[in-house]
Amino acid sequence: MARSRPPDTDRFPAISVRQPAAGEIVRGSKRRDVRTRPSNFRGWILIHASRTLRRSDLPKGSPEPERGKILGMARLEDCVKDGDGWSYVWTKPKRFRVAVPCRGHYSIPFYVPASLVRGTPAARVTPGRVT
């Protein structure tokens, strides 16, 4: 498996998550997210709402969630085996006042220019890294 590019001062790590889970992570109502593969990444990471949406996952009558944007950030503290999948453990979520339009990627993590999140809480933390 190919490794993602390591972070540097010009880039910030991000992860794409489908809605409504992305919104729940940055609000703090979702502390664990089950995924199909593990990650060695730990630390601060941007939460990107992917453009892909399963309408069946949305509560009836709920408004259309934001998609294709960075909604905020959280710390990925751990990744533990959970049945047939892997549970990502999220802490310290922070929702941005204004979501930042951004194209997502399937890599965990993928990297975006640090200039994209200048002026957000992400500019005041040290990005996480692959351990």
C-alpha cells in the first residue's frame, strides 16, 4: 500500500467522511466512527464532508447537509478493532464558523494547503502525523 505524503509546514492532513457522520464528528455527538481499514495516523486532522451521500442515512425531513467542504477538525486519538471494521476514536472536535470548500480524497490522510485553513482554529494547532 502506498503511503501518503508526510505533512510539512505548507500542508494540513484531512480525512473525507460521508454525511451525516462528518457533521456529527465536528459537533462532538459521534466519538467513534467505524471504517473498513485501520489508520496509523494520530493527532489533529481536518474533517472533510465528502460529496457522496447516502440519503437513507439522513433523518426524514432533515435539511440537506453541507458536502464537499472542510467542516472542522478533531483529534484522531486511536484506531481499534471493532468487529469486522476499525473504530476511529475522535476527541476535541471543533466546527469551523464557515465551512471551507475543498475537494476530498480517499487516502487517510490526504493533505490540503495550509493556506486553505488560515484564520481557522486549525492554524493554531500542530497537525497530526502518521506514526
